[in-house]
Amino acid sequence: MKLILAIINRDDANAVTQSLTKAGFSSTKLSTTGGFLMAGNVTILVGVDEEKVQSVIDIIKEHSHSRKELIPTTTEMSYGYYPSMPVEVLVGGATIFVVDIERFERV
């Protein structure tokens, strides 16, 4: 058994969770905040058998897209730095962790 933790942009969350459900995978969606941009993310948890891990990752990849966004000058970046002009950053995509599960119970 494996636990897949996928951190995705909140704009992609509904498409990912709907596609996972349609493919027969149960998931849990948690609202999270990224550390760099302090922007809203979603962390999706999916428990699956080892042979289904790639199917879940493929669904996440299909619906999590990277895109460029401009951060306005009023946004504070790390350590109190305020840029004088908008800064273009890459957001979206997915960060995926796959971890072993020693024990799983559904009660």
C-alpha cells in the first residue's frame, strides 16, 4: 500500500479530484499554503495499492499545469523584500510524494 501526497495549485484542484473520483480513486483534499508565495494550494491524499500509483500520478499530471503569473509590487516576498516592479514566477504543476504505508484500516 502507498500513500500519494500531491501538492497542487488551488486552480487545478477540482479537475484533479473529479478525475480521480471518475477513475475510481478515493481522495482527501486539504487546503494548504505554500511557503514562498504564501499562495493557496491544495494537498491531495490518495491511498492505493502499489500497482495503481502510476495511474494516479498520470491523472495528477494531466490536470496540474504550470503557468507564469505576475506578482504585484504590493506583495511582500521573503524577508520583507518588496520588489519595485511585478515579478514573473512559475506557479502550478504538482509536487508529488509517494510513501510506504505500514498499516491501513477503513473503519
